[in-house]
Amino acid sequence: MEIRIATPQDAGQIAPLIAMIYRDMEMPVLKRVSDADLNAMLTTLYQQSANLDGLAQTFVAVIDDQVVGVAFGHLAQNEVAVNDLLRQTSGQHAGFEAPLELGGETRPGEWYLSMLAVDPKAQGHGVGSALLDALPQLVGELGAHKLSLNVDDGNPRAAKLYHRYGFTADGQLMIGTHPYQHLVKSL
């Protein structure tokens, strides 16, 4: 398995993985967006260099030229610009009655792991663990001193995994209609 920065050519394989996360968030703005429209918008979003290795970073786990996992995040100071890119891209895409918007999910000094997804066929084979193992070095090279993420209160399995990787609870927030724990790990 190779962990590397994503390229625009990976976008079509990244999109369905990220789409799983958005669907789990049950955001009202996505209720009437078809899977095809969501995947098309996400493919466009993940073809943009600012979203791959600029304002944000997208890392992929690859086996036999197939993206089997993705970790997407950004430095806290880039949160507004990253979310503007999401809002603008979704607002221009077919099937979206309103733009998709996120925000207020990170705190100063953090590199925020916004999305971590593994292909369902590859789950249980160490893909998520490999991405989590690689992140401290990858984001440390960006100058980050703290890694953060939010985990859905309804997903205790994920919370347990993150705690095993040294993350500790640092507050709660709402994302979409779900309560989340904000977890942090010093690098």
C-alpha cells in the first residue's frame, strides 16, 4: 500500500469515498441531491490543485493503482478559504439547489482532518490505520503542531480507533444534524 498526495487523476476514485461521509452527515442541503450529482461535484472539487496540495491536502492510500482510502484536511488558518472552495464548487453544480457549506470545525494551530474514508471493500485491512499512521509526519512537514478531527457521537467504533491513536476529547460541536466530539493529538 502506498500513501501519497492525491492527484487530479484520482478525483473520480476519491469522490465516492468522500460522498459516503457527506451522506452519513445527513445534511439537509443534500437531501435532494442525487448520488450522481454529488459524485460529479466532488470529482470537480478534488480535481482542483488548491484542494489537493494547496489550501488543503488530500492524501490517498493506493493498492494496485486503486484508491482505497482518503484523508482530507487543512491547516486551521485555511478553513474559510477551503470552505469557500466547497461552497463555490457545489453552488455551480447541477442538482444543488443551494451550495454545500461547512465551517467552524477547527481551532487555531491545528491541522484538521476533515474527512477520512476507506472503500467498504478494503475496510478491516489496515487502510484507515495506514493513513492515520502517516498523517503526523505528513502534516508535521506543513508546520502543524496539533492534529484534530471530529467524530460523530453515533460512531463509538471510530472514536475508539482515534483514542487508540492518541487523540483526546477537546469539546463538542454540531455538524449538520449530528453532535460530534472534537479530538486532538499533539505532534
